Amino acid sequence: MSLGRFLVRRTLQGLLVVWGVITVVFFLRLLSPGDPVTFIAPLDASPELKERIAEDLGLNEPIYVQYVEYLGGLLQGDMGYSYQRGLSARSVIWARVPATVELAVAASVVAMVLSIPLGVVAATRRHGPADYGATLFSLVGISTPNFWLGIMLILVMSVQFDLFPTSQRQVGFLESWAHLVRVDFGDPSISFPLRVGSFADSLLTWLQHITLPAITLGTYFTALITRLTRSGMLDELGKEYVTAARAKGLPETLVRYRHALRNTLIPIITVLGLQLGTLIGGAVITEEVFAWPGLGSLLIDAINARDWPLIQASLIVIGVSFVVINIAVDAVYGYLNPQVGYE
Amino acid sequence: MVSDRTWRNLAVELRRSHLAKLGLVLVAFILFVAIFAPVLAPHDPEQTDPGEANLPPLGFSETKTETTSEMVDGEVQIVEEEVQIDATSEHPLGTDYVGRDVLSRVLFGARTSIIVGIVGTALAALFGVTVGLISGYYGGRLDDGLMRAADIMLAFPSLVLAIALVGLWGRQTKKYDDPFQTWGLTPDMPEHVVVPITVILVVALVNWVWFARVARGEALSVRNEEYIKAARATGKRDLELRFAHVKGIPIPYPGGIITEHVLPNSLTPILVLATIQVAAVILLESALSFLGFSGANLSWGLDISQGRDYLSSAWWISTVPGIAIVLAVVGINLVGDWLRDALDPGIDQGEGGV
């Protein structure tokens, strides 16, 4: 199957899943106790006011009408209105997306940069100290809850040694390119970017703030990929094509990196695709630990405030991005592994 | 149901692997602690004592400079005082910000983790395996429908779904009498075990899909085997209600081809998956209680979150329960590795850490 046909088919399947996600999220509200109106209306609201709010939210319509209207709204990009914040859910979410994407990308970069060399070294110097170290690290890394790891990093790096700030992203990656620094005059909720200082200052601020969260979120994946790289390399290095390549007189580095490592990477990508949920779930809790202003901390705030439109919108955004990234991972996998192709 | 060969493989692998031995020891230790927490704990984990707040663990006695302002002859004077804060053997791992014993809280916290881990996984397995076996055995439209439902479940990262569900359904808990208390063995300990019911249900709801996938795969692979055809040819039904007579009382249980021939074939991968899932569930539970979505009063995740505000003055409050989580999860993962290496089922393991 060609890439085009593969993408079309997977997109159609994905749309079905997305529709299911929206439906589940919509009906979640009906399953949960409590009347949405009481969370929005002031405590001393008159029955008339409550009635008007219910009317405004469309709660007086039959369920199926509400459902169809919700779907229709989504198709037009309308994700509802957050009463608590006085903003459309879409604008609230849109403002939070960059922070989460930065965190997830930074964590993946940390994981890739550390784990693959570590795994290769462990496999090529089997039973040496590096191997035992890598094995121990990956065992503990997989078993450590990331919120605790984050707190321990804050304890050691920020409280004891004062190397990194404990929380709050001050400036976005893109903003740092425009030499912007976020200024809040004492109230973070009304902060805005100002063009102060140089690009280097700005980028440094960004780096300082993202380092600990990225390590926190990245450690599980570093550990996992180290483990996979090690066992994959051991498998590959024992195969006949490696012996043949060596016999032919290829330099050992070429054998290892050009041949063995490349074949090791294929299954790693599959596992990473499966573990994408862990990355997104982990981002939610990492954001909570570091007061990182992303989608995850938004979702938790929204749940605590019972801000329904916002809960639904953030769940849908998370679910949909998950589906999209999965399709992308499958496409990359098909490209890297022609044996499987686009099936 | 477990063959001699299986036992032999397990024994061989155990003898070979030191990590497997370590895992078994850790798991046995955690189970022991969870069961006998009221006997082992030196104090009531809920007993507060403001006079003994923030005591350090043994070996970490410290001197602190306390500044107080006093009025002396009508003038304000700032007095700096060196205060020696001694660790006591009364509280070997120190006390928290209201003077509760950290060691006792960690011991009792093991109960919540183990109960949620085992019960949550068991419920997920029960539901997931049932759905998976039926889906794989019958195939066709039913299979398509059930697997699409599973895809939708998988479109939410398990932690996100769990947070949403617990956050919305509230923190329901149920109190059970502590057996040691009922027998009068531990008079100074809490009377009840508080079990976070919502968390258990949510964990099961979030994780059943992994069991369904594995069971389905196994059922698919055997549905056309000769022995299944033979069973069908004898007129045996796919599923039927049977009764076991225990002391003359009939106890119903499911029989038929699916439970008698398909299920036993898929037990090995399910067992391996279940072991690894217990570790994942313990991590999930700790994350939920860290976020304040659990309702359990004694939980490692809860204690970690409570210690966050005291990192500069009492680092042990958050540190100690985290070490307990790591030890428990490392132990279970090692046992999972042992079972996987010995039995080699070749499965997806589901989402891992938090």
C-alpha cells in the first residue's frame, strides 16, 4: 500500500475514534453527579437567573439535541465557553498548548540523547560496570513515580543548591526568539511579554525553567529506551549479518552504528508509539509539580472547578492529538521498516 | 492447571537470576508490611503531636538558628538562638509537619497501595479477559465493535482518563474493620482500613483494555485449533452455567468451551500482564492521591504531596514515602521480568509508569 492510501485509511479510522472520544467526553458529564448550573451561578442566585443560565447552556434541550449541537459547534471550532474564566474554551486551551508541547519535546530530546548512547555502551561492554550501571538505572527509572522525582530534583537542585528555579515557565521558546521576557508585576495571572534584554538572556531563562521538568518527564523514557536499546543491540550483534559484516572487514564502529543500531531502532519506535499515553499522562502530573502552565495543569484546575466546557474541551484536545500522533508514528514505522510497510 | 514444565522453567530462571530473587524478596517484604502494618508500626499513623513536629530521621539531627523578637524594657530585640533538634528512636524516620510518625505512615501506606494494586488489577483482569475471550472467540462484527470501543479507551492516556473520572465522581471511600483491631491485638491503632473505592473502580476501568487485547489475541490464535473443534463436535456449548456442590450448596460458575479450553491457554500471558499491571496501578494510585483525588487517608502519594511545603525544613516527609513506592514497584517489576523470561508469553505490557 502506498503512503497516501495508508494515510487516507488511517485518517478515516482515526476520525471514527475521534468521534467516539467526543461522544464519551460528552456523556461523561451526564454520568457525573452535580448540576453544572450550581457551579456557575453565584450562591445567592435567584431561580430565574439559574433558569437563564441553564437556558444559555442549552441544558433544557433534550440530550440528543444538546449532543448534536455540541458536535456541530466542534465542527465549527467552537469548544464551548468557560464561565469561570469568562473566555472561550478554545482560547484558554490554545494559550496552554505551547507549554505542553515544549515540555513533551524537551523530555523526548533528553530521553533520546541520553538513552541510546547509554544502551549501546551497555550492550557493547556487556557485564562491565557501564552495563550494570545502565541496567540499574533503567530498572529504577522505570519504577520511579515522576512527581516524586520532580520533588526530589527541586529539593536537591533548587532548595539545597539553588541551581534552578523551582517553578513557572516565564517565557516560551518562540517568545525567546523575539527577545521577550515575561513580566508580571507581581500578579502572574496578568503577565505579558516585554521586549527586555537579549536573545541569549531570554533563551537562558527558558532553558533554566524547562530543565528540571524535562528531566522529570524524560527519566521514565530514558530508562525504558536504554533498556530496549541494550537488549535490542545484544540481539542484533549476535546475528549472522553482523558476523558477516565483521568477516568482510568492516570497521567495528560501522558494524555497530550503521547496521546493528539501525535495526535496533525499529522496535524502539513501536514501543515509543505505545508509550505515548504515558508521555501525555506524565506531562499532566509534571506540570502540576512545576506549576507549568500547560494543558495538564489546565485540566486539573478545570476538574477542581467543575468547569465543564473546559474539561470537555481539554479531554478532546488530548484525545485527538493522541490519535493524530499515533497515525504519524505508524507512518514513520512503515517508512523505517519496509518489511512491514503501510499495512 | 500449572504444568510441571512451567514450574521447572520458573525454578531454573529463579536460580539463574539474582534480580528475580531480589524481586521476590521485595514483594514478600511489602506484602508482609501491608498485612501486619498495625503490629509493626510503632505509633498510630494518624496521631498528631504538635510538640514533636518535623523531627528529623535518625542520623540527621541538626542545629537550627531560630530568630525570635522579644520585648525587653520596652525595646524590641531580635534574639538568635541555636536550637538543637535531635532525632529520637521514638520516631526512627522522623515526624511530619503535625508530628505524625513517618515510619508508621509509610507502613500503613503499603496497605492502600497493595489493596488498590491487587483489587484494581483483579477487577480489570476479570472484565478485560471476559471481553477479550468472547471477542476473540466469536470474531466478526462483535469483535470489531468491542475492539473499536477498546481503541476509544486507548485514545485517552490512562492517567488522564483516571484523573477525569475520579475528579468527576468524587473521592468515595469505604471503611473496613481492621482484623487486628477486631481481635483486640492492636488497641492503639486505627480501627478501620479506609479503601478508596472510586480509585479502584477507575483503575479497573482504565486498565481492562490491556487484558482484553491480550485475551483476544490468545483466543483468536486457538479458536480454530483441532481440540476446540473436537470439543464443539461433542456438542459442548461455548458458555454454560455449571454448579459446584460444596457441602450440598450449589455454587454457580461459568463452564463451556471458552472457560474450559480457551481460557487455560491464555493464563500465562494474563498472569505476566497482571503482575506488571499491579506495579503500574500502584504508580497510578500514588499519582491520584498525590493530586488529592483519592480520599484514602494513609497513602504514599498523599504524604509526598503533604511534604511539598516543607522541603526546605523537613525534606524527609516527601522523601521517605517515595522510596517506599520505588522499592515496591522495582520489586513487582522484577517479579514480572522473572515470569516473562521464564514463561515467554510475548505480549504488549500496557502503559507503564507515571
